[in-house]
Amino acid sequence: MYLVIDIGGTFIKYALMNQAGDIIEKWKKRTPTTNLSEFKDVIFSIIEEHDLKELRGIAFSCPGTIDAEKGTIYHGGLLPFLHEVQLAKIVEERFGKDVTIENDAKCAALAELWLGSVKEAKDSVVLVLGSGVGGGIIIDSKLHRGFHLSAGEVSYVMNEVNPQTREGKFVGSECSAVQLVNRIAEVKKLKDPANGEAVFEFINAQDKEANAIFDEYCIQLGTMILNLQYILDPEIIAIGGGISSQPVVLERIEWAINQLKKKNPIHTANPKVVTCEFRNDANLYGALYQFLQ
């Protein structure tokens, strides 16, 4: 058995998994967001719930820029107190088990590479649509991290810059699924601004206001996908994140790409866009695959 721990901004999800990638049992606890001491206490308590003799190792998925070789976290995303924390080393020394750690979006990409939508492809890109746009680049069937460990961090790509002010618009905000839902929820006066299901009810019902915002969002996504296709020329681009479970997302992305190609005939690229097979548990599968590698 392997203990796999997915550290999120709201919950820490963890599971016992076997080498084939089967989830035997899983649980979750609320993520401490105030300081490192409380965070470590929760992580230690999770590990101590299990019989260490039955564990071959412990695998982490974590926000932030991750040095997988050294087991060090940088920045930490929504958990800034994790900056420069050598979490793998801390856990190894305390429990005497092999430990690995990888960025959460890259874990999602590894899940698709191992058992998901890009497992047959040599070169691919996995994009995770959430509060920003995370992802992973697969080259020669291996995760490409880059010299500064930031390959696949699409959120930081600027898709427009004002030449006078030098201020840019970033993919992370323009293609944020969370911001998309919030914008439509505000326009439709929903009580819960994070109610994605209610938002997509409006979209699927062809609500004019909701679809105008959604179309704009998909044009931005389509632009990013075309740019990635030219830069990396992957065989497949897989779209993940919570909203990818809505069939209309893939349909409208394909529509957006065709619109962009129609209005800009110079385009010759034909991206193959699919949805990810793994969603809520993607980070668990990817973290385990990283450990097994």
C-alpha cells in the first residue's frame, strides 16, 4: 500500500492506493491555512492514522513550484507558509519512509499520462482550469519541468499587453474557471457566486447573457490552445478541472478554435482537444505515479 496525500487550499485529501492505481479507501481533512506548525500537525496526524509497516511509501501532491528531486516547495500557492519547506525530508526523517512530492497541476498531468486521456501520446499538454490555469507538458512520454521548474505554468502567460502602460492581461485570470462562474453568477444574480452547476444550467439553456460571457471565455481559451499548439506541437491537448465535466465546454472550445481560424486564415494548426479522464482524484493518481517513477 501507498499513502497518497493531496494538499489543497480547502481540504487535504488522502487515500490508500495500491501499485495498480486502485483507491482502496480515501478521506479528507480541512487544510490549516494559518501557519506551518498547525499544518505539520495535521500531516503527521494523517500519517499516524495508518500502520507504517503496511506502507511502501508516501506521495504528496502540493500547490506551488516544486523541486521534486529535493522535495522542496517554493511559494506554496494559497499556503505561502510552505515556501522553502522541505516537506519530503521532514516526513522521511520523522517516519522513516520514502517520500515524494510534486506540484498539483503536474500531478493531474501525470495521472492522464499514466492511466488517462494522453497515455498513448508521446507529446501532449494537460491544462487544468480552476482559479487559474495550471498544467503539465509531456515530451517523449515524460513530464517536462523546465530549467526553473515552471514549465506548464500557463497562468503567467500574457495574452495582451498595453504598450504604453506595459500592463498585461494574463491567461490565469482571463481563462480562470472560477472567475467565469463568478461573472455569470453576478449577472444572473445568483445567491452563491461559486455555484457552477447553476451557472451551467444557464449556459446549457442558451441564456443570452450567460452565453455571451462564456463565448468570450472560450475564445480566450481557444487563443491559448492555438498558441500552445504552435509552440509545442503536441499530439493531444487535454482539458481538466471541474468545469471540464460539462460537455458544452469542449464543444464551445472547438467552436472558438474554428472561429479564430476562420477570422485569421493564416492559422494552419489543428489542435486535438479532449477532456481529461480524471477530475477530483487526478492529483492522487498523479502523485502515486510520480512515486512509482
